[in-house]
Amino acid sequence: RGKKVYHCKAIFTIKISIFNKKTKALVLYPQSLVKDFYEIPYEIKNIENNSFHDTKISLISIPSSVTNISPNAFSNNQTSSFIVAPDNSTFESIDGVIFNKKTKALLAYPNSKERESYDIPIGTKGLEGYSLFHSSNLKSITIPESVKNIRVSALSSFMFDTDIVFIVAKGSSAESYCKKLNLNYQHPIDWL
């Protein structure tokens, strides 16, 4: 009682990337910067959760120094492709999609990649959290039998999307996942 409460509404625009020097992490790329290409500085080792949330960058280049990418680092952005330095020991880019070399898991599919179908490469063992989240252009995703580990958030953005179909092998982990989340799926005719 008797205390005054002041409310302050801060309105500002961030025009620079935010880095944590101690952890060598990219913490935030500004949503207000629109670029065709962004090269993550070589000093960076970690890319934090939501670092590129709602950003407008067509192509992101990841240097060999990056050894950790948080699952939700590239959520809901307008990226159409990723490039990973060939000498990066942890990650690689296959057709513009980020994979973890060690775990053989798909880490990040570009949200604005202009394709209606995507065949996850045979040999991929997992789908990390948010790996295909908000991939709105996709109408079909083929998940090979080699995929055994699918994080709950990997495909959950498609739960109410009846326009997308998942092509999965009968009895596969992917089929179980699709049933669990009530996702639209079918079995390929040519897989026996």
C-alpha cells in the first residue's frame, strides 16, 4: 500500500547479432535484419535455442567451429538452405538440410525450402526435435525404415495438417509415430 507502480514499455529494434563470449554461442540473430546470406562467425561453437526464430535469411552458412546446435535454433524462419563447412566434424549439409554426422539424425530442414516432397536419406537414424517443424511447403515426406528415433516435436506441427502425407514402411517406427500423433500416412507400393 502506498507504493507507486511504474510500467515501462520498451520499444526497440535489435540490429546486431547477440553472442555470448564466454560460451562462444550465437544467442540471437535480429528478426529485423533481412539478408540473402549470413555466415556464422568462425569463433562460434554453439547455436542456442531460437537463435534464428522468425528471421528472414535465405541461406545460412555454418562454420567448422560449430559443435552444438540446439534443437529449436532455426524455428519458424524463412531459410531456404543451409551450408555446413565440409571440415565440420559434427554436422553436414545434404541438399541444404542439416544432419548430425555422429548420430545420423536430421537436425534442421529449411522452413522455406521450395519443395513439395522430401525423401529423408536412407541411413538416417533419427529426427531431432523441431527438425521439420513449420516446413510449410512440404506435401509429402518419405521416412525410411532406418529412422528409429523420432522426437515428439519433430513432426508435431503437422498434427492438424491434412494436406501432408508421410510415406512410411508398414510396421516401422515412423508408422508407430504417425499413428500416435494421428498424422496422415500411407505405405509405399514399391516397398515390400
